[in-house]
Amino acid sequence: MFPVSSFKFQEKGFSLLELIISLAIIALLGSLAGLGLVNYQRSIAADAAAREIVGQLRLTQRKAVSGEDGDLNGQGDAWGVRFSNSSDDTYQVFYGAVYNSASTTATVYLPSSAKFTDPTEGNIKDIIFTKLSGTSTPATIFISLPDGSDSRTITIATSTISF
């Protein structure tokens, strides 16, 4: 027979130390997942701003290729986009081989989740698409998130636009 003193009383459950360690691991994993989500959201915001600009550039290029007549003189026009890095980060769509504020057909504001880094502060950059061919001189537009944590480069080549 077994002596009574050899049986040990065993408690079921978790010790306080085990609970604290488990909660610490769960908190660490949760914070890592949260950081990943924030970075993903930033990436999505940068992509959305770049896509919007690329879409407007392509639309403007199509207007030039089709010979759309901005001034209604029956001759068709070159079309362009002026990027302005001012306090409100805008770009204007215009017709003609040279920017003229009177020929602006649309002014678009960047979303608050993005800003221009090129053109640099206080500067402008004009992208002109020639009538019928739709070609332009090569250029690059840089946008970034306001905190600088993510950025996108929009490349305008002779006949292609990409980011």
C-alpha cells in the first residue's frame, strides 16, 4: 500500500505567472498586427493618390490624342497638366501648348493623405501632351504621405505614364 504522505495534492488551472506571460504574448502579437495594419493603410493611401494622378494624366493625354478642342476654335489642342506644390497641393488640367490660367478646365486638390515632394515647395511642373500624337517630354512627379513615411514616383515617359 501507498502511504498517505506520498500523494500530493495537485491543483488544476494556471498560475499567475503563466497568465501574465500569456497576456504579454497576446499584447505583443496584437501590437505587431496593429502596426502592420497602419502601414498597410498608409500604403493604400499613397497608391490611391498616385492612381488618381495617373488617371488624370491619361485622360488628359487622350484629349490631346483625339484632338479635343478646348477653346472651340475647330482646330483641336494640345493638353497639359500643371502640378503646383503650394500650400494646397493642386494640379490643373488645361488646353494649349503653354499654360494659361484662362485655359484651365479643372483644378484637382490632392487628398489630405498626400503631398507633392517634386515639384518642390513653391514650384510648378507642366506636363504637355502634343496634339494628335499625345507625346510629352519625360518628367517625374513624386508624392508622399504628409509624415514622409511612404512615397510614390509617377513617371511620364514620351508616350507612357506609370507609377
